[in-house]
Amino acid sequence: MSDPAKPGRTVLIGAGRMGAALASGWLRKRGAVDPENLLIVDPGRNEHCKELVAKFGLKRVPELGPRMAKDVSTVVLAVKPQQFDELGPHLGEILPQDAAVISVIAGISIRRLKSALGDRPIVRAMPNTPAAIGKGITVAVASDAPAAVKRHAEKLLKVGGPVEWISDERHMGAVTALSGSGPAYVFFMVEAMAGAGFAEGLPRELAERLARETVIGAAALLAESSQSPAELRRAVTSPGGTTQAALDVLMTGLPDLMRNAVAAAERQSRRLGGDNGR
């Protein structure tokens, strides 16, 4: 098997928000991927793809053909789950047998990837959208992929933030539900906080700014502190104070709501995969 870390063509299939974020990170980090060796496979209709190609002068094609696939060493799959059934068998026919595959497709298990792509080295990963600014986190699983493939995959994935490896793929549904979908939960919480401030009489623009900056500041404090979230919460909660009054309300419902939300996302992840992620 060839070493995927050696120079060779890297192909990104799907240049939407996540795919474009990863590619931008590779090209910002010297040595991650040579622009001359990166091929974007995407119809090119979305703005993320257009900006990426224009900014870095990349080659883009609407689909990968057999001749272009001959010198591919690494393929990164960043398409929607619904597109994989048609794409997978095509790639299985044209990719070199030793080409490494890194999939960031939500819900598609390694077993299903191998069924379509054949016995190629495969890494399945789940980044989240803050990877676009290098502040995300990615969880990856590789089953029987060689160590060299795992090292190369980590090099490509860590441009978006830390990479955590798991050994049991069955946990990927929960990972998708927690960190993959998690940024949306935070954004929605900011919306809800701003709406609550507006309901109490604040001008809407001020309420939105206060909610936004409060969450940004709290996240920065969490990042800089060695204390746990629970310890930080207790440190700003005075017994009988205003924060305690609010938390008394949140604690009666928020933990159950969050558990139900994450469980629903995990179930949907398995449904998208079509084989329960096993």
C-alpha cells in the first residue's frame, strides 16, 4: 500500500460549507495540501465552492472521471448523505485500490462505505461548523485503516480544531448529535435569550447584542479556565440571587429537553445512514 502522506492528488468531493471549510484550512496551513495537487469535485453552484476556487485558483470539475482518478492518493467525501448511494459505487469502480478515503458524511457507516467503495482504507469523521474558523472539534474512527492513513487523516482534519479518536463506531451517532449538531443548539439558545430580553422590554437590537456577546464571552471564559462548566456556573450563582432564580427555572426542564434533543438527532443520524451505524 502506498503512503498517503507522500505527494499525490487529494480530491475533495463536495465543496459546501464543511468541505470548503476543510479545504480553506488545508491551504492556509503550509504543507497540509499543495494547491496544485488539490482537485475540487462539485457542480460549483454554491457560494462556498465559488469563493474557494476563486481565492486559491483551484481546479474544479463537476464529477470525477476515470482518467483524473488514476493518481488520486486521498479522497475526502463531504457530500450530503442522500448523494452517497449514487456516488459511492462510481468511486468504487474508478479509484486506485490503495486510495485512502476520509468521509465526513453524517450517518454513513464504515460498513456502508466499504460496501460501495471496496476494501480501501477508510476513515470516518464528524467535524462541526466552527471548523471553518479553526475552532471546531472532530471525532474520527478508522477501524482497520493503517496507522499511516490515520496520521494523514488527522493532519487534514486538525485544520478545523482538535481531533478525537474513538474505537467504537457505534458512538458516532451520539457524536453527530452532540458536537456535530451542537453549534445549532447554541445559536438557538442565543435566539431564545435575545427573545426573552426583548419580551422584558429591551430594544431588539440591544437584546440580540447582549445575548450574542454573553455567549461569546462565556465560551471564551470556559476555554481559558481549568474549571468545569458546573464549577463556573456555581461561581457566578449567588444563593438567592437573580442567577439562581433563573437557573431554578432552567433546571426544571432544560436537562430533559437537551437529552431528548440529542437523542432525536442520534436517531436521525442512524436513519440517514440506513444501517443504524453498525
